[in-house]
Amino acid sequence: MNRTSRHPLRRILLAAVALVALVGVFVVRLVDLQVVRAAELSEEAEGRRSTSVTVYGSRGDIVDRNGVVLADTVMRYDIAISPKNANAGPIARSRPDPSDPSKTVTVDVPLEQSAAELGAVIGLTGEQVQQIVADSLAENPESDFAYVAKLVDTETYERVKDLDIPWVVPWEHPSRYYPNGAVAGNLIGFVGTDGDALAGVELAADQCLAGHDGEYSYLHSLEDWVQIPGTEVVHEQARDGGTLKLTIDSDLQWMVQRIAEAQVQAVGADWATVTVMEAKTGRLLAVADVPTVDPNAPSATDADDRGSRAFTAPFEPGSTFKALTAASVIDAGAADPVSQIVAPYRYLPPNGADVNDSGYHGDEPLTLTGVLIESSNTGMSQFGERLSDQERYDDMLAFGLGQRTEVGFPGEEPGDLHGGPEAWDNQTKYTTMFGQGLTTTAVQIASVYQTLANGGVRMPVRLVEGCGDDTPAQSQGTRVISESAAQQTSAMLERVYLEGWLADEWEIPGYRVAAKTGTAQVPDGNGGYLSGYLVSVSGFAPADDPQFVVSVSIMNPVKMNSSAASAPVFQQVMSQVLKKYRTVPSGAPAPELPATW
Amino acid sequence: MTALPAQSIPAPRRDPAPRPERRLRPAPEPARRAKPRLAYAVIALGGVALIAAAQLLLSIAVAQGAYEIDAFQVQQAELAREQQKLTEDLDRVESPQYLARNAEALGMVPNADPVYLRLSDGAVLGVPTPATGGAVASAPLVPNALIDGVPLVTERPAEQTPIGGSSGEQPVAGTGATSIIPPPADGLPTPATH
């Protein structure tokens, strides 16, 4: 008999210990798998069986007042490669057998050939593609990711897919598309390649436009990644951005940009802005800035020219500002359109200021109407000094100057009223009567003329109609001057249009128009003035029932340094606006007002 | 009375006389149960098999459906891409720059001098002036990077000329009053009726 049989208890004990040890091992392993590493492991299992997909919440469209799409979201593709796999060796590809077309043979395609094929599709040479492979492998021998092309269109994407190169992976990349190119490009702005809004209303209304990406995952089959029904889990719902509706009319905007650009080229100007506004509502119909950025290719335009100068470049408005001073004086009851003064060439007010007219003339007996027609600085000074500086300053603020408009355009400037009356020196007290020594933006000037055209009621300037279904209610506007003061000012501006030196240049047959030119000196930033001028025309039509305000500013037209450069633009734009909106021509002629006495 | 436990001690026989009635009797045998029929087993097992088979078939169908759905989703994605491509094309040829370039290529020029006919008294406002200046190349004035290289209507091969009558052919002036319709002053489109 052997030993164990002699001690049966010990045998049982041994077996029991072995059993317990074995069970212990299992328990430890079980706890390890089910408790200690449970989360990690189930995540890995989920990762192997399931795949998660990003659902892009598309950025909202930007449309014009008629629903024409100005900015659209499209899917673009980034083409990425795996340098490691590309370098791993030739890829196998099946081809029809030349000897027997019904069969296929597998041929090896070397990297040179596949790189050349890929390069031909995405616009690189085969060597360049191979260089990308070599560069990223030099940096990291295990490199598994490198871009060869970004933001290619659907056609290129499909051609890349047709190549069927295993080491090439296209990635979806939502992008922005501006079908109308530079039309309103200054206003729309653009987004960067990473989708961040960089300028214009894209930036200003980003909260409205931005979509929110969602994510869902599903279990898939091993080989062909087909979704197993009923396994879809939505982690986050995608949300599309809202549609932003502008007050801009894209056809008109195009025409206005075209007219402005042609004139800028003809007169050799630095830049120009043209603003068209609805007189009764303050809605902007067109805001042209030349040069204009094409948001499809923003880098083709100088960085300084990519915005909207109508909002961001304040200038000294010059004589177009005299309409505001005249309206203030009439509203205060200090004068009327036929009030008389004698306008000398040089006027030396008692406070020591020195005011000159632009060209020499003898003493002229002018009415307030005549002062505007002749655009006399000395005459305007004699009317303006009938009000206190504070009264004039308060009116400027009421007209919306010295503060940003309601549009809130990115980078918009408030303009500078040279501080305030207490900061004005003796000369500035007079120059602010005829639009020098203070700065305004083009849109602010358009808003001043809108107030005059709308019976003295200033409407908030609007560029955005609304976001999605959310359309803010139209404001009632604020009264700035009395209706009669606005009408008298309008009547005087009609005489300016009919009798001013540009009367033939800007004639629009059939309509009564009120307009005023300006030829303003441009500060050089060091207290002096540049040799060039900013020439402008602002006005509205039809004067008997004002509908549209047009304001033109052209900076430094070297070939024609006077407001004669801006008058044809005003005439063409206003004609186009009246024509486009089928405005009924005026009936009665403009009322007569004496210019001299 | 019921049967007493076996262990209980029998009562002493006091009266040897035969009992009038036996207290304990064998319980009546229950009727012999019929043997379970084979049919039931067949039905039960068959049902289980049927359910299993149905489930199998259903999951095969669902799996097959998954492939069909996948194929349709691929197709849908392709069609969506196609639609996007076409929409992009349409959007850019709808742009004012492209329309203007085509109009200019066909020899049209904008007229900046509108003339109005007032219906109330027949007055003509403005002087009718023929549009001058020839075809202005407006394309560089308002750029659009998207239409670079898109052929104009005049550059297309003849068979691609869109419907719209004699596009590209200028009507010969002075051949008869009825054949030439003067362009309306306000630019409303008028169908050319020859």
C-alpha cells in the first residue's frame, strides 16, 4: 500500500487546497475582469464592435431680402494619407485579364504610380505626394496621418475614391460657399478654413448661424461595417444653425458694386463706398465697398479691403454735413430757407476763427438755400453761430452721430465729434458747422439723410431682417427735428440738386431729387490735411415722397479731384434704384426758393 | 372517521361478535389515466422548433434588411452628393456676375438712362437714349472665384445652346417695324414673337 492510501484525509485535504487555489485564481481573474478593469474592457469591446459617427449641424444660410442665398454650407473633403502604409509596399489591384476579359488578374501598383494617380486628381505632382510621404516619415517613422489636400470639392472627392488607394482616406469637412462671389462680400464676411467666422455678419451673427454637431454610434458587422439594426445610440442630437436674412437686395447690391468699381477705376480712387437705404424704414438695401472681398477667396484681397469701410472707416464728411446744420438751425427757429446773409470769401468770427470758402469770390447776398447751393462755408458759419455749440452737438447726437449704428457691424466705428462742445477749440466750433473737424461713417451720413427724408424721424439702421423665424419688430423711430424743419431742408436740397454746379451730371429725368455734394479734406493723422479729397454725394428721391437714400463717398479720386467724380455714381445708383423698384415719377415740379436777394 | 395511523394500538376486542360494518376499506382505485398522446409532444416540440425557426428567419431577414438599408444609405449619400454638386453649379450660374457676363457676350449693354411713359397723360419723361459703350466687361468689376472657367453661353458647342430661340443671333435692324420690339424702358422682359 502506498503512502497516500494510508492517509486518505491528507489526500482529500490536498485536493481541497488545490481546488480552493484554483477557484481563488478564477475569482481573482473574475474580479479583475468584472470590477477592476470592467470599464476599460467594455469600452474596448464597444470600440471594436461599434463605431461613432459625427452628424454635422450645418451652419445657417445667409439670404438677402428676397431669399437669394448669399452664403451656403456645403460639404468639402480633406484628403489624408497614411504615410506608413503608403511606404509599406506596392498595393494590389485587380485588373481585367488582357488575354481573357472575363477574368481579372491582380497587379501590383508601386507607390510611384499610385502617388502620381493621386497627385493628378488633387493637383499635385507624383513627386510632391511622395515628398509628403517622405517628410512625414522622416518626422515620425510610424506616421499614420498626413494631409495632402484640404477642402476639395465633391467631384475631386469622388475621383479620389474611384482611385481606390487603400492608404488614402477622405474626411468630411463642412465648409462655406458664396454663390454670388463678391456680391455683398464686404457685408457677409467669411469664415476660416477651420469654420470660425472671421468677418462681417458671419461674425456678428455667429450665434444665430452656428450649428451644433451631433454624434451617434452603432454596432457594426466585422467585415463590411454594416450597421446592425436596432443598435444605434444617439449621444448628442445635431442642431442646424438659423437662416440669417439680410435687408440687402443682392441684385441691387451687384449693380451698385459694379457702378462703384467702374468709377473707382475710371478716376483712380483709393476706395469708394455707396450706401442705399430705405427712407421710411432705415433698412439698408445695398452697401457697396470698393475694393470688395470675394469671400470664396478672401486672401486675394488686401487685408485692409476685406471689411466694410462704410461702417469701419470714419471720415470728415465735409459739405454733405451742411444739410444737418441747416436742419438744426431751422428746427431751432433761428432761420428759414429764405433767411438772408452776406457770404464773403473770408469770414473772421469774433472768437478768432478763420473760415474760407473753397474758391475766391466777392461778397454774395445769399439766402440759406443759396448758401447750400453755393456750398458756402462762410455763409453756413453765419447761420450755424445762431445756435449754441451745445444745441448743435445735441442735434448731432440725435441724428445718430458719434455713436455706433444699431447694426453692430464687426469693427464698426462710432465716429468722433471731436470730443464735445467743451473740447472744441475756436476753429473747430466753426468747422463742425460744415463737416470738418469731426468724423462720421458713410452709414451714419446715410442715416442723417434718412432722417431728413423721413420727416425728421430717424429710423434705426438695419442690416439684418432677422434670424430664422425671429424677426424683431420694426421700431417706431425717434423724432430728431420737426416735420416742417425736415421738409424745408428737403426743399432746399432740391434746389441744390436743380441749381448746383453738378445739375447736369446727376439729373434723373422725371423725378424730384434732393441731394448735396461734399468735397472734404482728409486728415493726415498729424493735425494737417492730405492733398487728396474725399468726394461725396448724399441725397434722396423722390423728394415729394422720399423712398430711397443714396450716399456715395469716393476717397482721393486722383484723376478728378472734386465731387464731379461722385455725382455720376449717385445718378446711376439712384436711377437703378428707382427703376428697379418701379417708383412712380414725381408729379409737380420742385417748389421755387430764392438763392440770392 | 379516517384511517388511523398504523402504530396506533388496536382497541381491545371486547365484543367478539362480528362488527356490523368495517371501518376501514380500501380506497377506490382511481380510473386508470390514459397514456399521454404523442401528438401533444409533437405539437409542443414543433412549436418550439417553429418559434426557433421563425426567429432565425426573422433575424436573417433583419440582417438582410440591414444590408439593404446600408446599400440604400450608400446610394442616398451618393445622390445627396450629386444633388449638392448640381445645386452648387446652379447657384453659381445663377449669380449676377454670370448672368451679366452672358448678357454681355450676347451683345447686351445696360442702359443707364431710363425713360418713363406716364400713362395718365402720355407724357414721356426723359430723353430716349440708346445704350452706349458697347459690351462692358463687368466680370472683373465684381469678382466671383466660382465662375472662373465656366463657359459662357456663346462659348458652348452649338448643340448645347439652351432653348430660347435664336440665341446668339442678333436681330437685323431695320427689317420691319414688327420684327423689332424696342426694349421696354423699365427693363421688363418681353417674349420675342417672330
